[in-house]
Amino acid sequence: MNEDPRKILVELFKEPCSLCETLEETVLSVHNNAKYINEVFYAVRFNVYSDETVRINEKIYKSTLSGEHELVRALTNCNASLPMLVFIDEDFKVIQILPGRQDAKKFHYILEYFGENYYNKMPWSRFMNRRTSTGGEKTKHSHFTNQK
């Protein structure tokens, strides 16, 4: 990861979880979204009840007695609701937690917003106004620009 620094997109899920499966099938696996995720992010799918030990930098995260993993608690500030996506920057800092169902087209805008660092330049509402208005700014990976 050090040779190719990228943001990380973590999908938190559990089994069984029909909403988690729906998010995976109808949003994350949609061609434009899957392609963009693979080009711009490291994609991680993590079971909230995993018994794996995870090391990030010098910190070690383990499963807890309640079953929910320490990493999930750290990423979500102990407030996980599934399905949930977590955007993490190149320095392993959480940028945004995105709970619940998503629309595939809107989610592509979200990917661009975080993937191309617009979140550091403008608020979400301004970004969306640019994307959805006629003549909106086209980004390097934009697939939906100028569509309503």
C-alpha cells in the first residue's frame, strides 16, 4: 500500500444480511462503480463479527466478547448499522461513514467526491450542483456527468 497510496473503501457487513447483499449487488458491483472503486480505492469487505486479528500501523484490532470486532468499533465510533461503508484516507483516517442503502448513480458521485478529493475543496451540495447541472465539470473518472 505504501508504493501505491490510495484511499480505502471499507464495506462493513455480516452474514446473513439481505440489505448488505443488496448493496453489494445493486450498487458496488455495478460496472461503473466497481471499475471506479478498483481504480481509485483499495476495496475491503469486512465482516463485523470477524475473528481475525487486524494490524493497522502499530495498532492491533481483535474480536470482542460481544462478537463485534474492535476495528468496526474504531471505524464507526461504536455506532455500526448495516450495511455501512467507510471512506478512509491515505493516512488511515476516517473521512466519512456512510450507513444504509444507496442509489447506484448517486453513489458514483459519492465515489468521485471522495476519490478525487473534492471533499477537501467544496461542500457536497456544491459538488452535486456541478455534477447535475448542464455543462457540469467532468472529472477524470466521471461516468455520469451532465445526466439528470
